[in-house]
Amino acid sequence: MLIGRKKLKVRAIKDKNGQRGVFITSSDWKSFKKEIEALKKNRPAKREKKSVFEDVKEALHEVALIRQGKVKPKSINDLLREI
């Protein structure tokens, strides 16, 4: 696993009860944690629920039009560009 340009050393471990887990060295964990914090700070702002519901409503309306044959479905490339 890579963190930035540094390779993260991860080991799978198992305890005496058979529970599995992952072991990461403390120095790797600190680097990983810093990178996660940086990603959180640069994350886009959350959209408001109203905006999300409007997008879903619009998408459902478009699906209804496609089913009625009034509109042709979009190509996969167009759908991916919208995302």
C-alpha cells in the first residue's frame, strides 16, 4: 500500500482467539494519519440535502422519460462525465 510516495508496510496478524487484524508500524501510522487529515481538509464541502434530493428527482424524471420512449438514454461516457 502506498502513502504519497512512501510504501506502507502492513502485516496481517491473528490473535490467540483467531481474530484477524492489521499491524502498521507507528511511524507508518503517523504518516498515514497526516495524509488522511490533509485529505479531510481538502474534501469538497457537503452538499445540502435539498440539492441532493433535487438531483435525484431530476434523475428519476429522466428515467421515466426514457421508459416512455420520449428521450434516448445517455451513453456511458456522458454519464461518467456528469459524475
